[in-house]
Amino acid sequence: MLDALVVKVREAGRICNVAAVHAVGVSADGRRESLGLELITSEDGAGWSAFLRGLLACGLSGVVLVTSDAHQA
């Protein structure tokens, strides 16, 4: 499962919004596992793509199903 939560952070003395993106997987024996957590400046296609590429670079494979919300059809 992929999801994001927009949070306010202090950056260079100002408050701004960032998205905390999180990937959760389910192992073969049914246990949930956190696959990755990252802060991105904007919850857009480029931010998500970079996050997912990072998961692949860390060895993520065998993805069978991805769920998400608020995406373009």
C-alpha cells in the first residue's frame, strides 16, 4: 500500500508543507512490513516516482498489487 500524509515542517526558518510518503508491504506469511518512508516536497508524479525508484534500488521486487488513492485515471 502506498499512502502520504501532508505535514507542516520548519525549513530554513519558515513553515512549509511536505508529504510523508510511506510504502507498506505484506510478506508471504501475511505480516505487514514497512518498505520505505520519505519526505517529499510535493505529492506529485515526480516525487512518487523518485520514492518508488528508491524502493527498487533497495531491492524491492515481486510486487503483485499496488493500492493508492487520488491518482489520475
